[in-house]
Amino acid sequence: MTAAIAVEGLNKSFGGRRVVRDFSIEVGEGRITGFLGPNGSGKTTTLRMLCGLLTPDSGHGTALGYDILTESDEIKRRTGYMTQRFSLYEDLTVEENLQFAARIHELDRRAERVEAALEQLGLAERRRQLAGTLSGGWKQRLALAVATLHEPSLLLLDEPTAGVDPQARRDFWDEIHALAAKGLTVLVSTHYMDEAERCHDIAYIAYGKLLARGTAEEVIGAARLSTWRGEGPGIDRLSHDLLKDPAVEMAAPFGLALHVSGSDAAALDRALAPYRRPPFRWTPTEPTLEDVFIHLMSGVEDNFR
Ligand code: ADP
């Protein structure tokens, strides 16, 4: 694997509060890595340090082969950054937004590149529409076109699909995979589990610590959770009682069912024994990514206190 990013021991504090702690990661070229974790856990700060937008207090490493401390201009030039708020000029047309980005990046063959981007993302028919009047999904497409116009090698997406409908999100992800297949390395922060599953790799961060890393299967496997799915009328009301037993590390409703997890399979079995009676039915199940994230989160909350 060629590493697009390799950093070690990154730390960052704001106002004496450490928001990123000893963060190390390697990301392969052309991989799509999803950054997940609760709000305020340092995802955005981490992403910004990885592309040279923010200097860490300590730590070192490279992105795209350049030193994140001393060559951040080189990294920035080769990075596309798309934020949640789309960063578009709402009172410029679709075409003008692209032309503006072309000028900012001092690109050659501007007209040609703008035309290609309009075609590629299906925006040609809307070229004269004001960006501010586009729907959420079209704004997002345009924002992606703007962020990738200068053909970056690294793309940072900060909660790119917040507030966008499911079909537009699927189209967006197809586009991201097409870009990655051409070698673009993508780092994306997200809150959506279905998006996490669409990433090649996942990094789960809580309170500034990297708690899990790998493919979805690896992250699920490494958690070594034993999980049961309970069904039956009123099962959702059991979670409170179940959580009193230390063997039950997580009890969370999934639709009409209840997912119950713990690391000690035998102890979990004993905890569930009193509830193995009608009208309840229990079946062992594979933990989902969400089960694992809830589990990781509960563990770190305890450590934090
Ligand atoms: P996330 O992306 O996981 O929601 P952030 O990296 O945005 O987390 O923020 C982590 C913490 O750092 C938050 O508590 C946030 O308020 C704080 N923070 C982020 N940027 C700054 C800044 N420039 N100055 C002061 N505090 C900041």
C-alpha cells in the first residue's frame, strides 16, 4: 500500500483543552476513510491537521508525501475541501461558481475544465441557475465539482451529506467511489451509519482519541461483542433493567427489536436468563457497526469520568 497520509502522535489543544490526543494514522492512496464519533470529539480538527490547514502542537507526518509541518502549502494546493455548508457563492450562477474556483486555483484551460465539470456532474443544463436557488442535492453536486475542479489528490469531506435526501446521497457516494477508483484519497466525516459502511475504512474517534480503525468488518470483529436481538411486545422497556447488570454493556432499540451486547458472552447469557420467557424471543445476531459504536462510546464515557 502506498500511504497518502502517515502521521504520528498528533496533539492539539484549544484554550488549554486537548481536543486531539496522540493521533496516529496511515491512509492508503485511493482509499475512502470515514471519520466517525460524537460531536466535538475532534474529527474536524484532525482532518484540518492532516491537510496542513492547522498546525498540530506536537507530532509529525506526511500527507501526499509532503511534511505536514513544513510543506503545508504543497498539501493545500493538492487538496479539495468540501464542508457541510457547501461553501458556494449563492448569488453567483452554477457556471460562475466553477469559473471562480478555476481562477482561485490559477488553473490553465479554465473554460475547458469548467465545461468538463458541468458535463461530468450533470450540471450543464443548470449552468445559468443561481447557486442559491438549487436544491440541497444539486448544491452538494456543485460543491463537489468546485472542490475537485483543480484535480486534487486528497479530498476532505466534512459531513458532506447533512440535510440531503437519500437518493442524492447515494448518487454522491457513487461519484466519490468513481473518484477514488481514479486514485483520489478521500477522508470523510459523517454521522450516518450507511455512509460509514460505504467507506473502505473507518476511524472512530471519541474525546480526541482514535478508538477503532479498519474496515467495517475489522472494526466489528475487533470489538468482540456478543450480541442478542430480542423481540416481543414491550421489549424496548427492558433496556433500563437490563443495563443494571454490568454484563450488559449496551441495550438499544432497533425498530421494534432490542439489541443487547456485552464483551463477556457467558455473563451476558446469565444476565438475559430471567428474560428468556414469553412473550420475549431472543436470537443471537451479528453486531452492527452502530452496536459497536455505542459500545465504544459507553466505554470511553466511563474512562473519562
Ligand atoms: P468534531 O468535528 O468531532 O465535531 P471539532 O474538531 O470540530 O470536533 O471540535 C473539537 C473541539 O474543539 C470542540 O469542543 C470545539 O469547540 C473545539 N474547537 C474546534 N476548533 C476550535 C478553535 N478554532 N478554537 C477553539 N476551540 C475549537
